[in-house]
Amino acid sequence: MFKSGFTLFLTALTLLITGHPAIAQKNDPAPKKSETIRWISFEEAMKLNKKKPKMVFIDIYTDWCGWCKKMDAETFSDPEIAAYINKRFYAVKFNAEQKEAVIFKEQEFINPNPEKSRSTHKLALALLKNEKLYPSYVILDKSSDWTFKLKGYLAAGDLLPVLKFYGEEHYKKMSWGEYSQSKPK
């Protein structure tokens, strides 16, 4: 009797120490696949926003911008950033030098010199209030009205509070300063 009880004890101890798969499955859930941002075109975001209103986050970039590439590689690939943007916003990547015309609020926006290097699209200029700095980000509200512009590279930890301030519509009730002070550090 002592021998079988001792054998059972040793078997159980061995299973615990070695992390037997039957035990490990209960304690370690399978890792979740990293979420990525579902980027859509500007036109698609405007169509979707008419059917189901949501805020619009626009990443305004250029192909030659190194900081834009760093945002893609580091910040926009962060799973928490991706999950939050996908939940609260329609996400748009807009090339500030694209050649194609865009209709927005019944007005056509074009690139005036599409064959010229670094010619800026008129929609990018309108969204950025004529400031050419890349990367830049614009947030449109649920009515597709301009709400906020943010400039330059941002780490995930710096971008997330801004996304929450606008995505949860705190901006309608308080200033950024009030919001920043109300959040636990």
C-alpha cells in the first residue's frame, strides 16, 4: 500500500516538474495571434462611415519617409495599438504623394503635379492644415469632420493615450491636460 501511494506521489510530482502537456494546457493558454491594423482606403472609410459611423484614424505618410517606416515596424505593429485602432476607428493609410484623385465631402482633391517627385496631394494638405510633416496622423469624428492632428514618430505608449482620448470621446468633455492628469501613471 505504501509503495503504490509513494509511486502515485512520485508520478504526480514528475508531471508537475516536467510540465506535462496535460497540465501545461490548463495553465498556459495558447498564445494569441498578434492582431494587425486593418488598413483601408480613404474612400472605403468614408463609405463605411456613412453606413456605420465610427471615428477615422488617418496615417499620412510618404514612401521616402524613414520615420513612417519606423511607425509601421514598431508602433503600428504593436498588438495593443492594432486592437484599439481596429475596435474604435476606421484606419486609413494615405500616401501624401499619391497620384489618384479623391472625392471628399463633394469636393475633388488631386495631386497637382503627379509626375513630379514629392508633389503633395491636396487632400493631404487639407487634412494637415497645409503643414508638410511626415508621418502625421489626423482623426476625423463620426461625421468625418476634422478633429485632431498629431505629428511625428510616436512610440506605442505615447500613441495609445491619444487614441483613447479621442476614441472614447473624452475630448468632448475635457481638455487633454485634464484627461492626462486624471489617468493613473
